Amino acid sequence: MADYVRSPDGRTLATAVYGVVMTSIAIMFNVVWRYAGANHRLLVPGIADEALAKMNRNYLAGPVVYGSATLIAFVQPYVSLAIFAGLAVYWLLPGTGPRAEGSDREELTLHATPSSLERGGRCRRPAFDGPAASCIESDRTNIGEPPRSQRREEIGMKHRHLLGLGLAVGLVATVWAIPGQAQPRSHRSPLTSVTWTFGAPIPFGGGGATRFDGELYAPANRVYFLGFRAADNSTDGSIWYYDTVARTYTDTGIDMPVPVSNYQISALTDASGRLGFYIFGGRDNLGNIVTTVQVFFPATMTTGVVTSDPWPGTTPSACVSLPAMGVATAANHAIVIGGVAFIANGCVADENSAQTWIYFPKNAPGTRWKQGPNLNLARGYVTPAVLSGRVYAIGGDLNVGGSLFAQSIVEAWKPPTGGWNDAGVADLPQGCDESQAFSFTGGPLANDVVLAGCGQWGQPSQALPDTYVYSSSTNTWSDDGAFNTARRNHAGVLLGTKMFCLGGYASDGITALSSTELGTGSPFAGRPGLSRPAPATAGEATTS
């Protein structure tokens, strides 16, 4: 319950399940108690029938109160939790269970002489042993007035009730006041696993390719790649595709109008009904960050430039920002998230952008961009994901003096209204940048987001193989698998239920990879082994 109760999606069910368990326990306790109390068969001597009857009534209230609190959970879970907390505190307090009269300075009912009964009928203990025992003076002061011990017990009971109520209210108030109570930042044990196997290696890039992306064109069973950064650090604009049936790669012989790297493809349909694969900005072969919006139409195998609506994203100094892989697609809109700019690429400063821009492909020329809400943390190289209409901005880099620092922050926004929510979304277990993310609505990973790989620019190991899984139901991250080869800046595309990741930089941040991996999710399986990559030993990684 502790893991789920603070998640809006799991709070009601978790509280109700807890209530069912506690109600069942209370019922069984009453069964055991009634058996033990029948004819005093298992009770200590001295329990009066009146006290036993009273305790029977008290214990019977347990299932009733627990059952009522369980039903309340479906309307107000926090009220239900307050009742559970109050009951727990109440039963822990002294004086709430049955006692033999005479214990805890109470009176013990004895067979007394008539004279003693005339003086009150009850005594604390015999004055001396023997059959003719008389009683020490009773604490009854006046006929019809309850004993002083009884009055003390009544006062003590009120105090215990008030204390229990106060503690319950304090507990609920504390939970309610914790920042981000609706969605905790937490890490859970894996409930699923992701297994990666090697796929067909890429033949382009002169030994490897990086800082690129792929997109599936289902009618032809092809994954298209719209250029890449080659192994020699040059930028190649040639368009290749991977045949998902034949598992072969083909050069289309077509180049993008402006060869760029550092892009993410957004599949959108324009006003004429044409499906296009769009890329926004990027880095050209000369190291410039460009504003060009380009599109490839897979049905006709043609390309184009959207000259009427260039990429508008900027940094605080009005430099063109590089969104890189920070592009999500939702409801036929491209949502471009954050960005960076570097002195090395022509900006006046090394800066970060918090801007969010939405591209509307069906709008009239010149009106296709609309600015959205700013991120809570300005940063670039954000890995996006879309699940149930909610856009997630996962990790990314903070650009400080031209060096990148991986961030663990995760924000979410549900267009078209509102803003980015940071406090209500669990952060990554560690900072990750320049990765790929996949969302699932069915299968073992239903309602989960998978972060495939964890880039960490500038660290001894600049790419970690870890596969982190975010559960939207519990708002938690878990480390559920690992690449066979650690990589960052890789391409990624979802092929049905399989995640396909290609190329990228190795853990040294320099070597471009040609290997590919296919990932599949499994329910409640053991986490595949994690083999940490070796640290970088030479060379210098590129930032853009």
C-alpha cells in the first residue's frame, strides 16, 4: 500500500485492498475471541460476565468500522486512511483489551460477607485469608455513585480516544503535506524485464552511425533513416531503409535536401492527407545548428523543405536551439522540447532552452508553429515519450560552459492545456541523456515507458546499458534490463511489441557503432544480467 497509496491511479484500489485485508483479520479475530470467551473456557479467572459482554460489543465494532472505512476508500481514500490509522493507534493504547477485575488497580469481584455487601458489594481484596474473609473498605463513596476507579477509567478512555484521533489526523495531514504527494519520486523493484538480442548490423556510416533516428512505414514494412553522423564524424544525408521482413538494408539513392544529424523523426499527415516523416532543425556538416524543417514522403519517395515554417526555437540569447532527439508526436502534432546552443556552433554563449513548440502540419503555411509551456528546467537532449496523451520529457543535459551534465528530472505535460509537471512525476534513478524511449499500451509492458539505454556525456562511461522502465500506474522507475552493448545517440523505432535500437556511440563516446539490438518485455521475470561498459581511455567525445 505504501508504494501505491500516493499515486492517483493506484490510491483507491490500494486503500480498498488494505481495508479488505484488515476487515478479514477483524472478522477472524472475533471468531477466535468468541470461541475463547464462550463459557470462559480460555479466559483468565476473574473476568466478570458484564466485562465480557462489553468486550464482545467492542470487538464486534472492529469489522464494522474496518468494513465501513473500506467502502469510504472508493469515495475519499484519505478519510479511509485516517480511520485505519486511528484504529491502529487505538488498539495499541493500554486499556483497550479485556482485563480481569482487580488488575491495573481495579476491583476484583469476590465472594464477600453480607456485611461487606451492605457497604458496597465489592471490595478490593480480602482483609485476611479464610472462608470468613471480610473486605477492606470499598471505594464506593455514595450509594448510586460509580466507584472512583470507574470514573478514572472513563476519563482515561476519553483521553485515549482523543489521543488516537489526534495521531490519526496528524498522520493524514503529514502525508497530505508532503511535496508531490500525489505522485511520489520513487524507485521500485522490477516487476517486468526487458531482454535485448542483437539484430542485423547497419551497413552504412563507414563502420557505424550515430545521432540519427528511424521511422516505420508500415505499408511497405520499412524503417526509414533520414541521414546520420558517420564514423568519421561527417554528416551524411542519404536515406536508407531497413526491410523488417527480409531484414536487409537498402540505400534509396535519395538524399535529404539539407543533410543533418541530431534529429528525431515525427510522422505527420498534412492537409492533403499525405504522410510525411518530418525533422526539425539539426546540425549540418559544417557544425551549424540550422532552422530547416524537412520532410520525406515514403509513399512517393520524395523529399521537401517547409520554407514557410522554419524551426523557431531559440535560447535566451536568441541563438537557434538544437532540440536533437527531443521531438514527440501526439495527435498528429510534433511537440519539440527544449534544446541547447554552443559557442562552438556559433552562439554567443553556451545555453539551454526551456521552450516547447508544437507543429501543426495541417495549418496554413506560415501558421504551423505554436509555442507551448516552458519546461521547469531548461535543458537539451531530452528523451521524449507519449503515453495515454501525456508527453514525458525524460532526463536530458544541462549545458554548462560547453560541457553536458546528464539530468534525472522527468516532467510531464498533457496537451493542449496546462503546463509541465515536475513535482508529480518520478525522476530517473540517475541522470540520463541522448537515449530513446518507447511507450506501451498493451502486453507485459502495458502502461509503461521504456528508456532504452542511459547516455551520460562526459562521464568515464559515456553510455550505460541500463534499461529503465517507468510504470505510469505506480509512478515509479525500475532497472529492468540492459543492452548487450552500451550506447547513446542511437536510433530507435517500435516494431509492434519489439524495440529496435540501432548504432549510436559506444561507452567511450567516440566509437560509432554498427550493431543493433531488439528488445522485448516479459512479465515478472528476472532482470537480465547487467555488464557495465569499460571506461573511456582516450579521445574526446563530441557534444553536438
